[in-house]
Amino acid sequence: MARRSIQISRRDFLKLSGAGLSGAVLLGVAGCGEGETIQSGGGQGGGGNIFTFGRGADSVSLDPINQADTESSKVCRQIFDGLLDFAPESTDVIPALATEVPEPEDGGLSYTFDLRDGVKFHDGTEFNADAVVFNFERWRFTDNPYHKGGGSQTTEFSYYSAMFNGFDDDSVIEKVEAVDEYTVRVTLKEPQGPFLKNIAMSTFAIASPKAIKENVENFWQEPVGTGAFKFVTWDKGSQIKLEKIDDWWGSDLSEGEGGGGPFVDQVVFRSIPDNTSRTAALTGGQLSAADGLPPDDVPTVQQAEGLKIDYRPPLTIGYLAMNVQKEPFDDPRVRQAINMAIDMPKIVDAFFGDTGDVATTYMPPTVPFFDDQIERYPFDPDGARQMLQEAGVENLEPTLWYMPIPRPYMPDGKGIAQAMQQDLKEVGVNAKLVTYEWGTYLERTGSGEHDMALLGWTGDNGDPDNFLNVLLSSKTATEKDALNIAYYKNPEVDKILDQAQTTIDENERQDLYFQAQEMLVEDAPWVPIAYAKPPVGLQDQVQGYHPNPTGGEPFNSVELGGGGGA
């Protein structure tokens, strides 16, 4: 069961913007209508107050717990609220359906959530403690009659298993009980350092019990939450349309508290898989905003009249993983030499430009307990050659796998692989480039068929556990569908990461994560590449947009100004 959760989580989580590019039909500006342009706040034709967001792929499921891809999460964040949320433009935890962020009790074994009174689901039913308990029991218990749904691409509650260590008796959550109508207490079997950040993930948003009970199998395409926007229609492969809730519970809160609005009448998510067509739709006025822009298109958008660029704060890591179970990559000297052989600053400048910074350690600087004292291996071809000679390695001809599609953490996998190939050749390593269709690529790297492979990660919740434990612990170096595609297994690192996960002492967590980062960089199972900050293009009239590092942000605060144009 645990392995299945990792498998689905891995494949679906990596389906970020642009994932539908491989083999996709060129949709251009499908659904826009000929000549249709975005109007300003007081625009003509009654359609002026619509925020139209262009993206690279359609959603998979709008049942929050049964999706694990960013394109689904982007939409779910508008329709649903969780007990907690992330503050605008950060992964700091703030209250949402709970009135405050609870303090840990009993040494981190329990948390009491005080809930907002007077909140209603979009179907008119009351939000209360019973609704919260219903959702947690649906997620946790495999014999629950509503532990199903999500459509044909359901993740089968994979994120619950991944974040809370399994279902049923395996779950770190021991009990969720309604203390009274607006109070819920959660009891854990052991402390969990990232517990509150996990709860803030949009995956754990609270859904309407009535809607789920009435038709759990169809809830994924008829979602009902308490969010600032309600679901209207979903034209599969083209667009999803949402409508504002006039009496949304968060309207009176400040923007800093995640509230305000909703100010636009409708939100439309439009799927345009081709990057060039998406940029053209933005510059042509057919989109209010668009993400998944290639770095090369950023200057075009910046220079275009009436447009601007914003960036999601970096919560990504791109890397070259070396399969440490294969010779000679089982020798740390070889892995260190590969790090020294590649001119990473040059590669990052060429392929990321202003949208990325050279990576030093194995998680981005926006994550707590990032060790900014760690320096990356220097570009030193002579030192790399000498180290390979000392390791007895010559005439090395490894495979170097690269992704067939652009990703937020790596806009041009092939180009980066070719640049690495050139650098490696200079130290006597003749790498053979390999790629496959995206799904096959994930399957084969997840089975350890590669010698070296490019991949990356966008964080869920801004906790170091979500990077280091997910990507580099022995338990995720599975025979199939591995998240740890370096197949790096260090019992000492495992112990440190487990200790860091099961303590709520911030000083202890910092000490442990600093230790883990130092050990990982020294063992060098990866060549870390870059921390990317994905660009988002916007019309100048768009105000109140707060890009979130997790890859999706609520649009309740977005306004369309009346600046310029008929």
C-alpha cells in the first residue's frame, strides 16, 4: 500500500505545467474565440470582469484528496479551503477554516483546531466539526464507504498515505474527534515535525460531506467546497469555469491573512499545451495571465506593451542523479568528480537566465533550515580527471538520461544534457544521451535503469522533510516507481531524517537538517543544478496576484484594474 502511494504520488506530482506537451495536439488558443480579448474591469459586453489564466495542461481531478498534480491543485485552491493555508507568496502557515494555527499539545501528540462559525459549503450546508471529522475518516480508513472516487485517474488518496505514513492503523494520525460543534482535536501516535504544513496543503481541503455522500464517484468533476469561487463547468482539455461567491467567509480578512475579495466575477482556467501558443495568447490579449513560460519568452513578455512578469518564489530543485547502485557510481570519488567536471554556473546562466540560481545543497533556500554555508563543488576539470584516475576509472561511457519535455525546475532537459555531455567529455567521460516519452521516462528511471538521469521536484509544503526524506531516504529507493532515483541508501542519513521528522523542536530540527545536508553534499549522489523561480506573465491591469511557491495560488485577491483601453 505504501509503495503504491509513492508510485502514484511520484508520477502525478511531476505532472506540472507543460506535462501534456509530449504528443499533444497543438491547441493554440482553443476556447478563446476568434478575436476575443481580455477586457479591463469596466470592459464591454458584460465579460470584462473575468480572470482568464492560461496553463500548459488540463486538470486531472477536482477532488482535492484524489489528485496529486499541480494543474488540479491550482483549480482546487479556488473552490476549497483547508483548516490551514499558506500565507501569500510563502509557505508560512496561516489560519483558514480554523480561526488560528494551533499550538502542539502533549509534546506534539495532539492539536486542537477551533473552527469558524457561519461558514457554508457551496451547496448551502453548514461547515462544522462533523464535516472535518467526515473528511479525515474518508481519507484515512480504507473500509470507509466514501474512501473512493477521483475518476479514472484517481490517486487513491496517495497524498494522505505519503504525508501521514499510511492508512488505517499505519497512519500517524490516531484519532480525529469533534469536541463540540466548532472544535476538532487531532491525536497523533508520535510527534510529526511537518504536521501543520501538511495540513495546510490544498490536498487536505475540506469537501462537502453532503455532496460526497450523494455522488462520491462523480465528485471529482462536480466539486463542492467553501472557497471563494464555485465550480460551474469543465470542458475537458480546454477550460474550467468558476464563479465568485458573494458571501465568501474570508472576504473581511486582510490580504496578508489570505482574505479579501473575491473581486472578479469569474475565473477561467484555459489549457494551452504549446508554450509558444500560450505566450502568443497572452501577448495577444486573450489571457489575463499565464504560467509555464519558457525563460526565452520572458524578455518578450517584459518588453510587450501592457504586460508584466512576476515569479513564483523558488521551491524547486533540478538535479542530475547518479545511480549509486551501479559501478562506478558506487564510489563517492567518482560522484564528486562528476560534480567538479560540470560548469554549472555557465549552464544555469544559459538555460535559466534570470529565472534560476545555481543550486548548492539539495533543497531550495526558501525552505526552513537551508544551510547557506554550504558551497557547491567548484568547476575543476583537472581535479575531476585526477579524482577519476585515483578511483581507477577510465574510458567511462555512462548513459545520461534527459526529460523529453520542459519542466518548471528544468526548462530544457535536452539542452542541459548536451552541455553536461560536452563538459564530461573534457574529463574523459563519454556520456550517451537517452530519452523516452515522459511516462516511460518516469517508469524507467523509477526502476533504476539509468546510469545518470535528469529530474527535479517542486515542493508541496515548504518543509525540508518534503525534499530530503522524500527524495533521498532509503525507503523511497524502491524497485519500482522510486522517488529516490539515485538509489542512495545511507542508514545514518535515514536515521537523521527520521529524527527530524518526528520532533517538533525547531532547534533540534535545524541541527539535524544541517547534518543531513552536509552528509548528502559530501556523498554527492546528485549534481544539484538550479533553484528555479517559475515566471508568470500578466496583463498590467491584473492587481492583487500573489504567486505561491507551491505552484498554485488562490485568486480571491485578484482584481482587474480599469487602466487603459476601450
